Amino acid sequence: MSKIHASPPLPKDVALQVAGSAGVPHEEHESFCYLLRGTVQRVWSRARPAKPGPALVRAADATRTLHEALGSLNKEDREWVEGLLAEHPGYSDVDTADAMELLRETVWWLVSLFSTAIGSSPPSGPGKVARPDQKGRRRGTVKNVTFQDFVFDLLTNAGATGGDFTFDKNYETGTVLEAIEILTPHLPKGVVPKPLSKSMGTIQRVISRYRKISDELAELEKQRRK
């Protein structure tokens, strides 16, 4: 069994530098440093030492194709599969609709596992059907998903501890870029794209996604308190 990369300890002074870039209040520095160490550990655990082999890539493609096809079944085929599931020992004790949902969750788990293994982003969830976009690329097959997850985690860590990062795509400036540059020597080689200037659009998309999710969560919390 191959070993997952162990994360070298992130020096505290480095974590505090990033906390400063994020404008995290002093009383939240310890919490931020704890979260940041977890982020760095996750990056190391997902970084591959070499390019994935062709068999693993084929497995990832096959599971994604299965996920897409399962979500696109017509009514007649879906009902036929549901009937077969009802006879399967592993699904016979649950309702037909629940059995189909369990099957979808199993397939989604597989495609998520193999997508992560080759460094691609997994589909959104069991109920989401990944379809080719207008340019022919499947949604969810983003390259260097590890970097995008890393940036998203940075934003989340800052937000959870009272801080925030700045970013200006046009001028290629902002404290989030400072944080990335500070942490790059402490991440596996190849995670942070070089030159970073070519990833401004990617970073902007990650920030927009983070802002949208944050706004949605804030609205849910507001509704809960009413």
C-alpha cells in the first residue's frame, strides 16, 4: 500500500504571517493557525508524487460516465433498474425509491474517489448530473483542483476567525496572493501554478464561489433567527 504524503510541520511564524495578511484579530490567531495547519495537511494528503497511470485515469473516466448515464436514464429504464434493485439482497429491505438513491450515492462516492485520485474535481453530488458544456469539456473536470480547494480553504479559514483577504484580478494584487506566496514553499511542488499570474481568473472564480456560499449561509442563519 502506498503511503499518503505526510505534511511537514507548518512553522508558527509562517502561519502568523498568513494570519496577518488575512487581517485576523489577534485573539483569533491560535484558531486560525490551527485551521491553516489542517489546510496544509489536506493539500499534502491529496498531492500525488507522480502523474496518475492510464488505468487509474480510465477508472475515473468510467465512473464519471456511469454517474452521468445513471442520472440520465429515461423513465422506463429507471423503473426497470429499480425493479432489479428490489431483487438484490443489498437493496431488498428498502423502498424502491430509497434503493435507487442508495445506488446513486454509491456511484457518486466512486466517481468522487477516483476523480480526487487523479486530481480532478468530483461532481457536485449524487443528484447532480454532470453534462458536457458547450466547449465539450465535462463539468467537474477542472485541472489542479487541489490548488482551488487550497484557496477556498484559505478564504474559509479567514472568514471563520474574523479575517478576510483582498484581491484585485485586474491589477493582480491582494493579500490572498501574499498568503499563497508565503505558503508555497511549504506545499508540495506543483500545487501552486507557476507563474501565479496566469491563475488570476481561477482565483477570482474561487473567491466568487466562496462569497456566494457565505452569503447563502448568512441568509439561512438570518432566516433561522426570525
